[in-house]
Amino acid sequence: MGREKPTARVTRRSEHQYRWGPPGMAKPRVLVTGAAGYVASQLLPTFHKRYDCTLIDVTTTDRDGHEVPSVQRQSLLVDDLDELRPLFTGCDAVVHLAFVRRTEDRHEQFEGEMDNIRMAYNVLRLSLEENINRVVIASSNHAADFYEHLLRSREMDMLQATNNIRPLSDNYYGWAKESYEHLGFVFATGTLGRKLENVHIRIGAPRPLDAAMLEGDREDFPYRRNLGAYISPRDLTQLMVKSIETANIDNEWECHGKSFMAFQITHVRFGVLKTLGVLSVMRLRMILR
């Protein structure tokens, strides 16, 4: 069940029909998955002001055991997608934060990451079929962390700004993030019936940094790495809002006109590391303005 090829369905919205209007107009409807999680806790105060939110997660409590208001208990790992369809119907955008946590066992990690890819597929497919315009997905800097070893060992001086370098990871977690970035690109091409716009944000360190807890090698690598990946709740929220609301994300230079973006937060370098190279802050501003 739920395994046939996805195709776009004709619904009450046509492509690019949604608008993010001035105060007084009906709030856009946004579905948030993983809504009881840590990243969601940073976003929801602003989201509730700007959007009519539908919140889902497999739990209704946060990491401290506190109840998160309005969260519906719902798994995205279902055999019949019609079970999830009513949550997507009528939404203007989806913010996908849900994921299955890693375990210590390497083989169990693989199975968990396969579930994460399946969840991303379910979100993208239902968004396509319900004519949702935009999907924003939480990715990770680990999608390209293989190159980190080469940069640290000085085997690479820098990651060139080129489309000829694909993201590579040396662990299942990063591999899964990379995989559903590429899955998102498939949905953005239009070959499944229409272009489904999707943005993947590689989040690195969305948490307070304590230097005393990050003692590292002679180059203080753990501290520098976390500092480089740090993003404040304010900045992450603004980036998410821009990713939802920017009217046109067609990206001719990097993705040949596809409505797809994947980028990584790197504050130390004052830029963002794109899926296939380095995307400058100026270039990002041109797209997410």
C-alpha cells in the first residue's frame, strides 16, 4: 500500500498561487513535523504569530517532559498515505523537522536512517499530490562531512564553488541527509507532474556553546567546528521564515532553473556551504530576499 508512483493531483491551488499577504489576511497554513522537538521549540513562537500551524510528532512532550500545546500525535511512517493526507490538504507549506534518532548499534543506525528517508519521501510525495507549493526540510552539515577530514588533514585547501563536487558522508546519518536532499531535487525537476519547491537547510549547532565542554586537540577543533556551525534561535527562525515565504527560489546558476536549494550554515566563514559547492551570503540574499 502507498507504493505507486507519485503524480501531482489537481486541487484547489495551482502552482505558485499562494501569497503571503499583509496583516489582516488569513494566515497561511503551515504543517510542522517533529513539532515537539528542540529545533521546533525555537521556531514555534514566531510561526504561531505568522501562520496557521498544524503540529505533529510521535510525542506531545518536549525533551524536558513538558507538554507542547496543540501537537497531534502522528507518525509519518505509515503504509497507507491516506492516513496522513488530511494533515497536508489545504496547506501552503510544510516544514519537515521529524527524524528517527540514532542508536549505538551501527546496523540499527542504518535501519533508522532508512526510516528517515521514507519519512522525507512521504512528506514530499503528499506535498506534491496535495499541490503544496513549498517544503522546507531540516538537513545537517553531516551531509558533506567527508570533506571535513580532507580539509583538516590539509589534503584539500578549500571546497571549491563548483557543481562538480557532490556531498559525501562517511556515516549513515550524513548519508541519509544527503539522500533526501537528492530526493528533493527529483521532486523539484517537474518530472513527477509539476515542480515541488523545496529548501534543505543543513543545521549544525543550533544550541548554546560552552567552551569548557568543547576541549579538543591542539587546534581546538571541536570548539572551532561548533562555533563555525552555530546559529542563534533568531537567525534560524528568520532563515526558516525566508525559506517558507520567498516567492521565487528558482536557482538558474546552481540548479539549472530548478526550484531547489540546499545550504549549510557556516558562521565563521560568513557564508553557506551549498550542496555542490560554496554559495556566498550575497548569492543567498539574491534568492532568499
